[in-house]
Amino acid sequence: MGKKASIYVYVVLAALPAAPVARAQDCLDDPIVHDTTHALTDDSPFAVSLCDLDGDGDLDVVTANDASDTISVLLNDGLGSLGELRQWPVGSTSAVFEPVDVDCCDLNGDQLMDLVVGNHTADTVSILLGEGVVGGVPQFAAAIHHPVGEAPWAVRCAPVDADAYPDIVTADFTAATVSVLINDGSGGIAPEDSYSVPVGNAPRSMALCDIDGDLDLDVITGNMSGKNITVLRNDGAAGLVDLGDTGLGVNPFAIACCDLDGAGGADVVTSNIVDDSVTVLLGNGAGGFDGPVRVGGADGAAAVVCTDLDRNGAKDVITANLSGDSVTVFTNLGDGVLAAPFSLLSTANPSSIAAGRVFGAGPSDIVIAHADGVAVLPNTCSASSDLDGNGRTDLQDFAWFQVCFAADLDTGSCGPADLNGDGLLDWADYALWYAELEGPVAPD
């Protein structure tokens, strides 16, 4: 029986054309620009995030506009475009707030997305609780403000303590602290449980990920003046524990964490605006990192994200370049080794970057905030299980999967994938891969 199966697969493969090998930078199309500003205002969107605000299953775009103290939302129509601009105020007419970062999560457990905004000048976090969807448009309550450390530049919401409710964490640039606002379960803040932790000098950016494999989200700050990162380990109960600083030798402007080397843990990448580079630190699984590896070639790298653009199983690194008016792709060659960069012209002065499936069901698109709005760089690489591009999923695609699941970017050679570890390359592996491709993917 095994002999017959081998002959059958051989016959199918003999008719196959050469397998396509795509590099990550080839996946991004020209940017599609959307305004997040009104004609009579200079809103200056500073940061962009992706989340499903209206509950329709599509990722919407939200920006923090530092010049107008507002939040802008572009709803995804699910048909390949973003809809009418909508805005909500963050501050008041009597004070300057300067929102520079935004995140979204369900703070009060009502299954509605809430907005969390970091206000650089006001030294506060603003919470806009979701109030449902009316006529297809999400509604938000008036902003409620909570004090944090001086000059918060980054804000994230995620569970920090032992309960299931998302808490709020900020990186406070001038105060050199991380502020933790503990959620009381209703979307409010419990001041008696909230606290701050000292970190390195001038924390300009922050990422949350599990660096030690205990399933709790830890906090990592990129300290611009300190030329280092600070790791705050989350023990799951008592709070964040400072594991110390790791030197970079450069000024990190933005930070992201993801599994770059395929080892299953969290690695860190920073974008370094001063010397036009990125720095990679591979995690050791215990909260520490190997020595930093710096790769140049990103002109004014102001923001960074990692996502698998070409779906070869390795997370690539993408920067938004403030002075270069461009996006730079560092293709991951495997084991966290980045290829020489490739830059694409984008829009004027991109300051923030996000990755997620905005248009279609393919791999992540790239979204950047720039001087007047946002731009979406659609990902044109197929995430379909139709590997030979004939418009259907069939045995030829299964045959390609067996012999050419992972392509080597330099040589074009291929290797198979026994995804379920049963020692066979069979339809069960293909089914796992197919389900992963076609399933929903949250923003990276």
C-alpha cells in the first residue's frame, strides 16, 4: 500500500510547475491612503492601532491625533476599503492632552471594545468605554482620565494581575517609570492597587509579551536615552519585578516582541531612529537575551512591527521610517537572522505602524500613520491553500505541501512539514495548515 501511495504522489508531482518562491518585501503593494483629518483641522495622527470596534469580524483602524486631542476611526467595510472618518474627543477645550498612543480591549466585560489613550502632555490615560453600535457605527462614552507618570509615550491594555480583566500599562518618558493601572472589573481603575515601577532612562516605547514561558505577560521598555531595554517580569500575582537592563549601544525609538527564531519564546526587536537600524535580541526563555545584533538600512526608523508577510513560517521585521518617507522590510531568513533590508516608498513622515488582516483573508497587511492620515499597504502574497494558483484546493496543492512547505529564500530549495508530529506527511498536516491559513488572525 505504501508503494502505491509513493507512485501516485510521484505522478502528481511530475506535472507540477516550478514552485513559486516569494520574498517578504515582494508581498506589499502600493499604499492606499485614507484621511483621518478634517478639512479645517490639523489632526496629525501620531499612532495607529487595529481592532474590531463594531463587532463585524473585520479589523478597523483607529488613530491617536496629538494635535487635535482626538481619536479617529475608519471602519472596515469587509469589502476591501475603509469607510467614513469618525472622531471622538479625548480631552477638553481648556487643556492640552496630546494623545500619542492608543490601544483597545474590553475593560468591563460587556463584549464591547473600549479605547485606551495615552496623553503625553496631560500625563494621563483616557478611557472611552464602548456603548454599543448604532447604525453600524460604534459609540463611546465621554473620556474618563486617570493620572500616570509624567509624559506617557506608550499605552497597552492587557491582564497584568491575577484576574482576567485587562489592566492598563504606560511607559512614562520623563518620569522613567512604567505605570500600572489595575482594572476594578467595571472598566474603572482601583487606585489602591495601582502602582509604578522605575525603568531605564527615557522609556519611549513598550511591548508586552511572555518572555519566560509562564503564560503571564511581561513588560519590556525601550529606553531611548538609556540606550537599553528594561525587562519587568510579571509573576502573575504580586506585580512586575525588575529583571534589569540590557544594553543596546543605540537609542531605541520603538520596540516589538515576537518569536523571531522559531524557538517558541519571545524575542525583541527595536527600531533605532538615530542610526537608521533595527536591533534584534533573541530570548533565552528565562527572561534574558542573547547579545544584540544590529542591522542597518532603515532611514529614520520610528516604528517597528513583526509579522510573517510571506507566510513561510518566520516573522519578518518591518519599520516605518519617519525621515525616509518609507517602509523597510527585513526578511527573516530563519533562526532570527534578518536579510539585507528592502525599502518601499510610502507616505510623508510615517510615525507608527501596525500589522493585521485589513483587506481580505490573506497574510497581514501593513498600516502606517503619517502626517495627514493612514496608509494601508495591502499584502498581495497568497495565504490560500491553493498553492499552484489554479483557483481551487486540490491534490496538486497537497502534493506541493508535502514536498515544498517551507522555501529557502536564498536557494529556492524546499522542505516538507510534519505539522502534527506523527512521522507522516499526510492530509492531516495539510488540514492543520489550511485551517491556520483560513482562520481569523488578530493584529500582530
